[in-house]
Amino acid sequence: MENMDSMDFESAAQSIKPPTMFQIYFDKMIRDMRFVGMFAIIYGAITCLSIIGAIIGVPVIFIGMRIREAADQFSIFKSTNNAAALRAGFELQGKYFNILKILIIIQIALIVLAIVFIIAFFSFFMASVMESSIS
């Protein structure tokens, strides 16, 4: 540290490169995937507290684990540039979206059934009220 003149600051400045926008977005995506995965695991565990909720909660826990595993694989790819890790990350991410798609379809079907049940219940209720008011 005594002789600052002998240090080569120009070559040190050239070797340090700022991160590209892709790297910034890639890091943000990995953090977001970990957060969404942890949220899904916690939400699935809370949903599993009821027996009927376990039907939805268990798959939600699995999708949370898949997206966190995909984030780990992307993180490995970022640090090692290993193509197998990138492939595994995409495969795990694909499983996440596939299970999520199935859960969304099931949820839409259940909502439609609930609406049909509510309409049937209210129509039966209104018919019985109208019949009792006539007699």
C-alpha cells in the first residue's frame, strides 16, 4: 500500500464489468421464483389444515417445491454456466405451470358448480316462498 503508482487501475477497471440488463432480470426472476414458491408452500400448508382443503393444498405445496427447485437450478446455471442445470430448471418450471394449469381448471369447474348450486337453491327457495304466499 506504500506505492500507489505501481498499481494498474486501468486493467482492473476493464476486468470489472457492470451487470447487463439480462443478468439483472435473471437475478430478479430467481428471487421472485423463490418467493412465489415459499408463498405457495405456506399457502398449501394452511389450506391443508382442513380435510377438504387438503385436496387443493397438497398440489399447491408440490408446485411451490417445483418452482423453488427450478429457481435453484437457474441459480446453478448462473454460477456455473451448466446447460444441464438450465434444462432441469426449465423442466421443473414446466411442471410447475402444468400442475398450476390443472389446479386452475379444477378451480374454475368448482366455481361453476357452486354458482349452479346457488342458483338451484335460490330458485327452489323462491318457488317454495311463492307457493306458500299463494296458499
